[in-house]
Amino acid sequence: MNSHALKSTSSAARRVMLAVLALVALGGCTTLDYYGQLARGQLQLLQAREPVGRLLADPGRDPGLRRRLGLAQQARDFASARLRLPDNRSYRLYADLKRPYVIWNLFATAEFSLAPQTQCFPIAGCVAYRGFYQPGRARGAAALLAAQGLDTYIGGVEAYSTLGWFADPILDTMLRWDDERLAAVIFHELAHQQLYIADDTAFNESFATFVEREGLGQWLESRGLPPSDPTALRQREQFVALVLASRARLDRLYRSGRPEPELRRGKAAEFERLRGEYRRLRQEQWQGTGRYDGWIEGPLNNAKLLPFGLYDQWEPAFAALFAQQQRDWPRFYARVRELGELPRAERDRHLQTLLGAQGALP
């Protein structure tokens, strides 16, 4: 490691520790332990980084890895030059973590509620999960919450953004995806660096999802490749619609004021209904292809439903806004930033209006 790399790592370590000290001030020993593992995990990730350019120039490295990283660098160049996303060192570095996920997110709800147990951060605001760099820690925390009667769900994450605080690397966990998905996630995570509004996950994720999908379409067109196969997207939309409908019925049930035994029976019946509707959809429209079999046949509870809808709730609204701005990326980002500065209720009203405008488009 050269002196510049040493200096960079040392500077990053100081930034991690300063951030953790600020977070620890919010609470006691439990907070110290939780944020300590976050700091150690982030620091390990930073120390594992190496410049992609140096790796590409090394003929001794795996040819398949070099090909994937070379493609990722082309997508990275496209992101800044054509999509006008931040031009920095993010995704120009590579880190091999030698594990299936970079982090495991723990979601939790009360037994008869769809409101998440939130975790709040000074920079990112409040989010609907707690992240753990070790799956054992996530399982241990989940067990403690379950003992309190809460529903819990743990989901592995292949990539995340530090919102520009650090140069985020391409991870080995990301290379399990195909070329299209790899490029799309780079666009998605850089969009979070472009704009992030504290305490509004649906806004942030829907914005990044729009940039990802529109950016991927432009990326494929620039390379003379056909558009993405719409089958997977259509099936995902149908599946999400099933889950959201089930969540809406559960919400009505939980607000009904019925006795707990009735709520418990109704909850179990709703999850069986969701499984049955999925199986019919799979058989009647998907020709028996079970893209989501593992998810639907596993244990179901309130916490497992939390991630749905967050990533695309407002995505059509952002599509309408992009069209209104003549598909000009700088104008679009400026308008999105203006929306982000509005009070939450007013922002949601504007987005709802845009949804109506999207529906009116030919």
C-alpha cells in the first residue's frame, strides 16, 4: 500500500470514528455496542478497497473479474457524463468482502401493526431497519425483539450508499448480478449521493429507482442493446401489487378494534390468502415460473412486508416530472431538490399530482 493509500485510509478511519462518537452521544451501552459494530464494519470495508484501474492493469488477476469491473467502469463513466450523477471516486474502487452480503438489515413491527420500529441517525434520519455487518448479530437482535412479542425479518443487502461520506466501492457481492443489474445498481446508489432527504425513505428510494430504470434504458440504447426484458419487471410489479393489497387488508384488520385472538386468526388467514393468490398468479400467468417461491413459502409476518412499496411508490411521479423537464437531467434534479425542500405533507401532495399526470401520459 502506498503512502497516499495509507493517508486515505487513516483519514477515512478518523471520519468513521467521529461519526460514531456523534452517534454514541445519543444513548448508552446498547447504543455504543450497536454503533461500534457499524464503525468496525464500515472501516473493514474501506480498508478492503483497491483502485479498479490498478486491478484492470494487472494481468495476474482473474480475467472474469477484470471483464466485469471493466464493464462497471464504463457504466460509471456513463453515469457522470450522461446521467449527470456525481463524478467522484465512488465505484472506481473494488472490495472483496468474501461473504454473500455486505450487511444484514433487521426489520421489526408489533404483532398487530405495520408500523416499523425505526432507527434514527443524525445524517440519514430515521429508517425502518437496523443494519448489522455480521448475520449472527442480526439474528441475536432479532431473537431479543421476538422475545418481546415483535415480528422480525432479516434481509441481506448486496450494496448500499454512504451518501457521499466515503468513496463507495464496487463489492464482490454486487458481481453476482448480471451486467444490466450491475450497471443499474451503480446508477441507483449514485442517485442517493445526488439527493437524499432525511426521514423520507419512500421519496429517496423511488427517486433512485427512477434514475436507475431510466438510466439503464439510456445505457442500453447507447450500447446498441435491446431494452430490458419486460417480463421480469411485469412479474415484480404483479407480485408487489399482491403484497401491498395484503398489507392494506392487514392494516384494516389491525385498526378494527377486534379482540387479540380474532386479530391473530385474521392475520394467519390473510397470509394464507396471500400465498394462495401468489400460487394462482404463478400458475395462470407465469407459466409455472416461481420467481418469488422462496419468499412466499417462508415464514410470513408483518415485518417481512415492510420493504414493499418503498422503492417504487413514487417512481411514476418522478417519471412524469422527468418528462415535464424535457428529459433534461440537470433540470430534473433541480426540480426534485425543490420538492425535497418542501414540508412532507406538501411534498406528498405534489407527488400525488404528478402520479395523476403520469396516468394521463399517452
